[in-house]
Amino acid sequence: MIAPDPETEPANLKLSLMFDQNALQQLSQLKSNLRSEKDLAQGTVRTTTRRFAFVHLDDGRDAFLPPDETMKVMPGDRVEVQLTTNRKDQLEAQLERLLSSEFTTFVGRYRVKGKAHFVEPDVAQFTRWLFIPPNQRKGFDDGDLIHCKLSRHPFHHEGKAQVTILSAIGKPGEPGVESRYITAKFELPTDWSDKARDQAQAINLTPITADDHQEDLTDRPFVTIDAETTRDMDDAVYLEAREDGWDLWVAIADPSRYIEPGTPLDQAAASRASTVYLLGQSVTMLPAELSHDTFSLVPDQRRPALVCQMHIQPDGTITDYRFSEALIRSHHKLSYTGVTELLDGGDAPVDLPAERVEMLKALHACATARSDYRHQHALMMEDRPDYYFVLNDQKKIERIEKRERTKAHRIVEESMLATNICAGELFTRHPGHGIFSNHVGFRPERLDDAVSLLNEDVPDYEVGDLTALRHFQKLLRDLRVNPDNTPEFESLLPLVQRMLQAASLSADASEHFGLGFPHYATVTSPIRRYHDFYNHRAIKRILREQPAQPPEPALLESLQSQLQKGRQACRQLEQWLACDFVRDKIGSVHTGTIALVNSMGFGVRLDDWGIEGFVRLAKDDVKPAFDSRRLKITHEAQQYQLDQQVHVIIQGVDDERQRVILEVVDEATAERLKAWTDAPASDE
């Protein structure tokens, strides 16, 4: 070995480094040139139930992702791809880079296959099992429900993913396992940080006193009207009858009196967005000791409140309103059942004074006037029954009670709607302050469909500009009233209703087409909804003549997302428990209403229980005719469409889809089967 020359070594090292630098620069330039020659694009991965996936490109196109490439990505991954055209003339994607991944935590079933252990993720359009390493196998059995995190992304490991088990949820059939599973699946927070708990405890110890901004209205006999079991009572009403109508006071619990912006409780409430009422469990927006006691308008206790005082004329018109901060005291906790019985001529509770009875009767008259007004000048929602699920000790559905909406429900409903209308009008006059609940009518992509259907079916009907509130109102009102009693009008209503957009939260004032109001902002549930809580602060800033603090777009987006997540969680849990409920009722006959139509069949909402099942018409050798435009399906010369009444038999349960399986039958068959199943059993 020849020893290096100490005289020339530094120079050689310098030359070597220069050479390496130049090589790296050349290599980098080469890579850059190669990338520039490729047709690159970015998009989001959309998996399928089969071995391939698609990349939904940012420009709106979809590119086919072959099976070997699909194994390297997870649903929702943001990726950069090279685009080519395959032999089938499809736009095809080859993965270049993983930009980001939101596939982090998930729930699923523990699976054992030979000596290998996996999790079967509960993720839509995703059918792969993910590997569980030996150090995570903590005595689980096949089928156990678990909560996991993706610990190794397949993109960086030749398509081989790996997971870490975060917690055991339980075994199928265990009491309450369904609720625990749904809570984990939708990441509903059930715990509070130490700082949030400390703040809640401090609020509980704070004496309730008036400040300079509050009026003392404790002498006014406000009452609450809720379900018998309600503990988070966030609204109370009081009314005085006048010769020219009524003065209505609506008092709303005011948690913003004690929770400042940016504090731990405020941050926790904002992240939760709302209380989620799961069957058998509530995931509260605020700690239960606050929502059920400290802030709740419990009887005979002084409570801070935001009060809206309205004057309502005999025809239901709101002619004046005023918001104020106040201290109030609920004089009575009343129930929907008790108030309705009283209004129907029943006896009043022993401790309810005669003047309170008269006030309740006047409240009913005022609510009726408001309802009539909305019938004429706005839009009324369909008056559908509520269904109350009674759970047993095993957290399963024991029975389902069908409950019609009562006079007491309408009193509360009209009072809250009137208050929210006034809040929307106040924010309209003071731009930049509040969060509006907007509804813009038709989805843009369905507006032309709606117009063309109307022109085809009722050519003499003057449609008007359906992007304008007054024309939209007239159409919906005409469809619901059906003045000429024409079958064309009757069939169009459910179609049109499914072309509408969902309501949304916005910092900008806009009409609420769904309710028919020129402006609408909710303030009546601040214990249970964060945007109502936010709006209390906004109204206080207006009352105190403070500058506006418009809500951040990120806050609105987060609230919207969490609200949607909460609704999905409730629906999935109800459907899961409903499937268990009907297992011992297979063969029973029911009537129901078609609520969904697709190319495979139709969904039916059962009249007696309110739960939904599915009638599958498409078989391996039979493909029914499906009209996607009119949402009609034809099978064996029989046509089915939205809102149609049908007779069905419960055939079973699809556990994989958590769906009740139904079979449609004709009326004569339904009557015959029902008579047979209802017949008393023979002694022989």
C-alpha cells in the first residue's frame, strides 16, 4: 500500500470534493430533466372494493391505479403520479411521491389466518387486511373489535403496511361494545384535559352574581319545557298577552358568561363542535357537571342568560325584538307530555299556579300564529313522528316507541325559530359578527335537472328563477300543497327535495332556502352547539358596541366537519343496534315508505319503528331497469319510486353492511302473512 503524500493530500481532497459536488449537481439536474419530461400530476387516492384504485387528480380527472401500485397507498393519500395511457386507452397513474397521508387511526376486526395476524379495517371501499406484528398480539381472538394506528406506511416498505393496536374495544355482543366502537371509529372525545377539568371545577365554585351588563329578570316566571329525562336545559320561555298580540321572552343559558375565548374549555368545546347523542350515551360538548347543572336552567336557581324579547302580532308577524344579557330564574320544569295533556284539557300539575296555566295557553296561541305565518310566508318542514329507542341493561334496543310531535313541541319549536330569526337579522345589520346557518337551495349541478323535470311533467307551470328565494319558496309550497291534486306534482316533490344542498355555516349573511327565511343564525343551544355558543359572544359584542371579530374560515370548516361526523356516528350506531333488534323478528310483515332508490334496489323506512332496511332487486342474472334521473326502478313490470308506500317482510340481517334485508310483497300477500303471524297459537 502506497502512503499518501502529505504535500499533495489537501489538493487531492479538494479536487475530490469538487468532483463529488459536480457529480451531485449533474445527477440532480438529470433527475430534474427526467421529471420535467414526465407528465406529472397530483391527486387523492380513492380505493375500491376490488384490487385497484383511482387517483382523483386536482384537475378533476380520474386516473386508474394498477393493483401493484394500489398496494403502496391508503385511502385518502395525497400523491404525485406520472400519467400514461394504457392498452385500454385509460388514463393510468404510476406513483412518484407520497405527499401526505391522513390514514392514521382506525377501528376494525382482529383476524387470524394460520400463524399470521391482521386487522380488517372498517374503512369504506377498503378490503385489505393489515399486518399485526408479533409484539402486538396480546391474547386477542379472531373477530375482536380493536382500535389501531398505522405504524408503517406501505409506500415506503414495498407495499407492506403494519399497525399498532391502541386499545381493545371488546368482543361482539358485549354490553355497550357498539357505542364504544362507534366512539372510537369517529374519534369522538370522551375525556377532558387536566386544564379543562380544573377550569370546570373553578367555574362550579364561582358564585352567580349580576354584573354591569346584566338585567335582573329573576322575578319573571320563566318555565322550561323538555323531555322528562332532559338535564341540559338551555332554554326557557315567558309570555305576556297584549291586545295587539304577545310579548315573548326566550331565555337561553349563557355559558359564555364564564368561559373566555381561547381557554382550555373553549378550545375543547370548539374541537367537539356539539354534543353527540349516541343511543345510551351522550358525548357532551362541555363537561356534564356544567351542562347538566351549572349552566342548565334548573328550577329555582339564578342563572346567567341571553334573553330575546319579541313582540308578535296576532297574525304571527315579529314586529320588534331586543336582545339583552340577564339573570333569570326558571320557576317550573315542565315536560312535553304534561304541557300537551294540559292544553288538551287535562289537569294541571298541583304546584302550577293558574296564571302559569293561562300563560301556557297563550304560548300555544302564539305558537299557532307563528306556524300559520310560516305556512304563508316561509316554508314548513314535514311533520314526521319521532322514534324513541328504549335500551335494556345489555345496551340493546328493547323496544321502539313512535311519538308524534305535540302541541308542547310546537311551542318550543316556534319560540326557538323566532329567536334564531331575530339573531340572523341582528347579525345582518352588524356584518362580521356572527355565524349564519345558510341554505342555498338546489345543488348547482342539479338545478338544470330540476327545471327540466318541471318543464316535462308540468309544462304549464311557471318555474321562475329557482336561485331566488321567493321563486324557490313558491315551488316548494306548490309541490307540498299540490293545488290541482295532480299525480305529477305529487311525484316531483321527493325528487326535488333530494336535489337540495345541505345547510352550512358561514360568516356571510345569506338566505336559508330550506326554512324560507331571509337570514338565520342559531343561538338557542349554546350548551350543545359551539356555533350557538360563539354567537352569544357575538351578540354581546354588538350590545357592548365592540368591534366585530369575524369567525376564522378554519373554525367554520372544523365545526362543519365535526357536525357531519357526529351525525354519521349517530346513524351508524342506530343502524347497528336496529340490526340486532330485528334478528328475532325475521318473517314479520311491515309497511314502510321508500326513502332511497339506486340501481340495486330501494331502501324502506318502516312505519312502526322508523328503522330502515333494503330490498335488493338486482340478482346475478337479473338487472332491473333504473332511471337515475327520476330515481325509479322497474322489476318484473312493477315500478318503485321515492315516497311510495310498500309492504315488506324482514328476511334477515347483512352483518357486513349492517343492513336489514327486506323482501317486498303485494298487499294481499302482506295481509295473508300478517293474519297468519298474528293468529293465536293452537293448544295442540
